[in-house]
Amino acid sequence: MLHSWPLLHAGILALVVLQALASDTFIAAVYEHAVILPDPTEKPVSPDDALALMNKNMDVLERAIKEAAQQGARIIVTPEDGIYGWRFTRESIYPYLEDIPDPVMDWIPCTDPSRFGPAPVQERLSCMARNNSIYVVANIGDKKLCNSSDPSCPSDGRYQYNTDVVFDPEGKLVARYHKYNLFRGETQFNYPKEPEAVTFETPFGKFGIFTCFDILFYEPAIILVSKMQVDTVIFPTAWMNVLPFLTAVEFHSAWAMGMRVNLLSANTHNINFTMTGSGLFTPEGPAAYHYDSGTEEGCLLVAELSARPRLSPTYPPAVNWSLYATSIKKFPGENDTFSGSVRRDIFTFSELRHKAGNYTVCQGDLCCHLVYQMSDKRKNEVYVLGAFDGLHGSLIKYHWQICTLLKCKSTDLDTCGQPVETAQTKFEMFSLSGTFGTNYVFPEVLYSGVHLAPGEFEVLRDGRLKNKHGTSKPLITATLFGRLYEKDLPHPLRT
């Protein structure tokens, strides 16, 4: 028996070490939901009809939440508009809204549902979290009464907000976020008077939360990551994919890598509106992702992530995104350039006419540099190096700086910048860099068929985006997507 003590001690020590290591990670889930939509109407339906539709969607979400919990997930994120859909007027969405209290009220709707008035949606979400011992993140609508003493009070006497809620494993409401950057079609909602930086603590890290279009703006996205140092960002979205740079999985993975933070992205699924693409993204690349433009089915994704990525030995170093590009003279090469449009943004392009080469293209304050070698120069495919430095957007305008190696839709140069999902050309090597005026740059590599390239490219500390060992699939685009927040026009609420 005495001889067994060293073994017992070693076993206990090993168990403690394993538990400590396990606490450094957690299992997370996102659910891409094919939302059951209401019939189009400009007139409000009855509260009972509104709740009936929301219950149909919550039936689906509840099954996903239960499955995620059975797979060990500690938190699950569901999409923006995932409970009642979209395309509402201000009046027609009203029956779907609930009064969502401040989380400081220490409220568990599952056990005290009527404390703040009728709240059947919050009650059910709370019970889903409580019954499955999991954090549940959902997107619903909040309503707040106001009166004439408030000069910004709408004429109908209420504010309506696109709102994310988080319930902890006991069912308690622990976070509420009102979307600050509304997309152009969201006229049914109001802007909150001030941007909100919402965080919540868990045993597996500090979380921040925002919604869809918010990801492109300084407030709240950069505030949460750079100033408040969250470990993981929760991201319900209803993302309409737009090639070549703004497909959901492409940009969201790039944002996680550029910001060096986990991003849990849950998208709605509706192929008629080009909505698909969800994932669990990390500073090193995607842990799991899903993109399906061919079926009508939802999808549950589950993966293990680092709870505190900044403490991970694999955490990528900070990048000076302009260091390499500003240290060199313009590469030799053919200087013929032409203008092309990418979603109304006028790029400066240069055609890659040879199998290999060095190129420079400039626009405004941005010069983009490319060294490349194709595996085979195909006559039926054209690639260009492109640069854009300017404002983008309609209702809210924001400043981009983009360097891109891009496949054109056809051999007609007028098609460069138009959406394309397939390619045949592989590259033995590419190195892309730019003279960016910002360190908020997001690296994208997208393969044919809208596939990501995890582990196949790297960003050097001097700002070069390089492939490691050739491209395993034909390339659609390799892009450095920069954001100059200080050049953005004021938020509509401030104009």
C-alpha cells in the first residue's frame, strides 16, 4: 500500500493539471437558422399571431440549444432576426416586441415571468438556458415608452430597438445590447441615443456583444476589443453575402484574425436573400465554419476555443500593416492601370499579364504591392491587382483602404470586381502588402467555391500577407481590408 502513494499522488497531480488545462478552453456553438418568416403585411398582426410565429422559430432554436448542450457547449449564439424575421414596417413589427429590462435588475424570466409585464419570449429563452445549463444568446426587439418631454421621442411615443439578449445557465438575463449601426433597411428600429459597450463575465472568459453591421465601425466593435479587452465577441447577424470581399465567412474570419480575438458568428439562412455563412473564428483562423448557398437547411456548429486567447502560446503577434510596403520603392512591372467598379466603389486595377511578376498599384494615399507566381497562366482567366482608398456606403459612410489580388468574372476587364464564386487558377506563391494608414487591417484569402484557407497563409509582422506552400484550391481573392475609422463621416445620430 505504501508503494501506491507516489502513484496516487502523481495521478491526483495529473488530474489537477488536466483540469487547469481544460479551464483554458471552452466549447462554444453557433446555429445558422433558416428563419420561418411572417406573411408580408404593413398592418400589425395580433399579439397571439406574432407569438405563434415566434414560437415556431423558438421550437427550432430549442432543439439546436439542446443538441449543443449535449455536445458540451457552454454557450450558443443564434442569429439576428432569428425569432421573427425581417422586412417589417415600424408599425407591423410592434406586436413582436417586448420590454427588456436592464440586466442589473437581477431577473430570471423563467421563474418570475410577469415581473416586468408580459414577456413570453424572454421567459422561453430563459427556460431554454436554465433547462440546458448553457448561456443562450438571441436577438429580439425591445420597446421603450417615451413622452413629449423627450425631444427625440418618436411620434408614436415609443422607442424600438434591435436587441441582443444573453441568459446565463440559471436563466438570468445578464446582457442586453441595442444595435447602434442600423443597416439601411431597418427603418422599423431607432438608434440608441449613445453607443453601448456591453460585456459580461463568464468562468471561461470576458465576452462582448454587438450585431451585424456594427462589426464595420469603431463604436462598439473596436471599443470592446481594443479598449475593454474582451476575449470573445458574440455576433448575431443577418448577413447578405457580397463577393468579392464581404461574404460572411470570409470577412468575419478576417476580422477575428485582424483583431486577434474570438468571434462567434451566427447568421440567418435564406438563400433567396444570399444569407448564409456562420462560424467560430479565432485569431489563428476558423475553428469551424459553414457556408451553404444551395439548400434551405440550418446548421449547428460546435468547436473548442481558447478561453483567453491573449494568453495562448499561439497568439499571433501585433502587425505593423504598412512597415514592409512603405520601406520599398515601387516594384518594376507594367504600369498600365484601368478603373473598375466593386459595388460602386471605383478601384484602380492592373492586369496580371504574366505567369509571375512584381506589381504596384496606387490610389489616393494607398499603394498596394504584389509579388506572385501562378502555377499555370490560363488564357480563360484574368487576375488583377487592385487598390481602393475612399468612402463606402449610403446612409452611413465609412472609409476603406483595400489591396486585393482578384479574379475577374471573365476575360473582359469590365467584369473585374463583379461577383464570382469559382476559379481554376492556383498560385505557387503570392505576397500582398500596402501602405495602410491604419493598423486595423483584416486579411482575407478566399478559394473557389467560397472556401476559406485555414493554415495555408500567414501575415508577417511587417504587414505582408503570404501563402505558405502554394494554394491547395484555385484562388478567388487574397485581400487586405483596411478601415480608417478616423476618416468616417459622423454617425447619422450625430448629424
